[in-house]
Amino acid sequence: MVRHSRAAVISRLTRYWLSPLPAPLERWRRGPWRPGAFPSGLRSTALTSRLGMWLGLAFAVCFVTGLLSHLIQHPPGWFWWPSRPIRLYQVTQGLHVITGLASAPLLVAKLWSVYPRLFTWPPARTVGHAAERGAVAALVAASLFQVVSGILNIFQTYALMPFFFTAAHHWVAWLLIGAMLIHLGTRRLRSERMSPDRRRLLLGVGAAAGLITLFTAGQTVRPLAPIALLAPRRPNEGPQGLPVNKTATAAGVAAAIHDPAYRMIVAGPTGELSFDLAALNALPQHTAILPITCVEGWSSTATWTGVRLRDLVALAGADPEHAVAEVESLQAGGRYRVSTVASEHVRDPLTLIALRLRGDLLHADHGYPARLIAPNRPGVLQTKWVGRITVREES
Ligand SMILES: Nc1nc2c(c(=O)[nH]1)N[C@H]1C(S)=C(S)[C@@H](COP(=O)(O)O)O[C@H]1N2
Ligand SMILES: [Mo]
């Protein structure tokens, strides 16, 4: 076996990285490739790097908050998420949507400022140059995909996305962050000064990002609701003054929820209990003011009344301090028909199997006859039309 010293391997790789590629024919240099094809004097490396800085910052916040949301929904063994403060997830998911939306104008401006570089001549000088350009292409593609698919998700236009949104959005996020780190690593530092008109352009892009934020933040920040012109949903519009994610009809439960034979089954270590509506109403009732925070970007707070999950867990013979509950909907299929409630949330006295919303029985679309509502949890985990709860003691 031939042994290479580390220095020799690195120098060999470097030489490969810097090895020149064949030059293209000069007569292929047409259209946008010809010299002076982009006369705008506004573009500059100073402008590009400032836009990049803001975009990088927005992407970083968006990535961290998005990853957190993913972990909460698909918790690996090491992951732990508290039930308090009750609005923590509302804040992190709000930041995710706001930074994602604000990055749209930043991305457009940044792409405008660099797109002449798409036509550099020769397209690739060395192997390394070609690889760097490949990483930039991946970065551009991933950025566009994330911003566009995120916006389509907020507007619930899943029909335009022939893939499972959350999985694609999650994996492309890693691609984007990886490509962004490579890009930052290969970037040359630019410290040129900004001319006044470039500064004005930057201010305009900043203002666009700010206005988009202002006109959409109302779907989660209540005082801004009246001006949520760009937001598809207002936090106070819908049955009982609350938006609906999936209606009872769409979930196929419209008949089952009004069936007089409805019983809620609570299965635990000591066997199965069955509650009809009168029995559920006869249990101690508690009230909690909690938000629903949909991963699609809206959130809204309401007053919920019902039975504490920890009381049901205790009735089923488990220790409410150390139990996990699986809450199942009457819905036959669908991704959100069942959710697991970790012990932090089972234990929390604010976690309810709610029977009432703002004092009235739940509207069919909000989960009648009973729905889960827990503090500091994504909306997707607030299971509606609950039919069965399976309790396990934590090992
Ligand atoms: N059974 C069931 N529960 C569900 C859903 C669902 O599709 N099926 N959607 C979830 C989602 S994504 C959200 S945001 C909340 C919305 O609750 P609401 O429609 O009462 O506002 O319900 C959750 N509970
Ligand atoms: Mo949701």
C-alpha cells in the first residue's frame, strides 16, 4: 500500500481544485454573456453583501425556529419541550413565518443584484470555481424553493405542491443552510462604501420586508389583525371567532360526532373506561386561556373549558406526573388524527380535553364533542373530535 502524507494529499487536492478547465470559444459569448450586457450602475458588491447579510440573518432565524417546530412535531428520544411558557411556540412559529416572509423581498433584491454574475465569462475557470458556482446554484434553488413553498403553505395551496410539504420543506432547509455555509466560506470580504442611491435601494427593500411583516403579522399578533391585508386568515374570523383548519365535513366526522352512541374511551393500566357526554360534563370542569398556533402561520387565543387530561389519566389508573397519553380522533384517516402528549403536557393542569369554547359547546369544526388543547404546542397536535385516549406510564 502506498502511504501519502497528509500534506501531500492536501496539496494534491488543492492542485486539482485549482486545475484550469478548457476555455470556451469566444464566439459563444453572446447575449447576456457579452461584455457590458448589464449596464445598471446600482448593482455593486457592497449592495450585494449587505443584502446577503440581512438575508442570511433572516434565513438563520427561520432555520432555527423551523427546526424547532419540526422537532416538536417529530420528537426524537433526546428532545424535550416544556409546556410553559404557554406562548413560547406561538412566538417561535411567529418568528419563523415573519422571517420567512420578510426574506422574500430580500431574496428578490439579492438575486437581482447578483444575476449578471450568472453570465460570467468563462462560465468556469477551474474545477474549484465550477464547484463554487454549483454550490451557489444549489443555494439559489433551495432559497427559492423554501420561500415559495412556505408562502404556498400559508395560503394552503397544497394543490400546487405535488410533494409532502413538511418533509420537503424540512430537507431543503438543511440543503439551504449547508449551501449557505459553503457560500459564506468561499465569499470574499467586501467593505466598499455604499453610494446614496444604493443606500436608498436597500432602504426600499427593507421597507418592503417591513410592510410585508406588518400586513401579515396580524394573523398572529392580534392588535395588527385589522391590517393583516396580506394574511389569508384573521385570528378572529371563523365559527366562534376562531379560524378553522379542517372542517368536520372535510375530516369525514360530521355524522360520528353527533351519534348518540358517542363514548370517549380512556384506556389505562387498569383497563378501559367509557364516558358519554353527560359523564364527561359531570367531571370537574376547568377553564384555560390558550392559543392555537397553526404551523401554517396563524394563531389565535381563546377560552377553553373541559376536563383536565391529568384527571382522566388518574381515573385510568396511571400516575399523572409520569404518564404519556395518545389522543385519537374519531377521524378515520389523515395525518393529524392522533397525537402523543408527552408527560410535561399531561402533567400540566392547563392541558384540557375541552368541551366548551368561549362558554358554548364546541362548534363541530372546532372539535365537538371534545378536543385536546394544551399549552405551548403546535396546532397540528391539538387533536379535534377526540374518541379515544390511551394512557401509558412512563418507564
Ligand atoms: N382530528 C384532527 N384534529 C386536528 C386537525 C385535523 O386535521 N384532524 N388539524 C389540526 C390543526 S393543523 C390545527 S391548526 C388545529 C386547528 O384547530 P381549529 O380548526 O379548531 O382552529 O386543529 C388540529 N386538530
Ligand atoms: Mo395547523
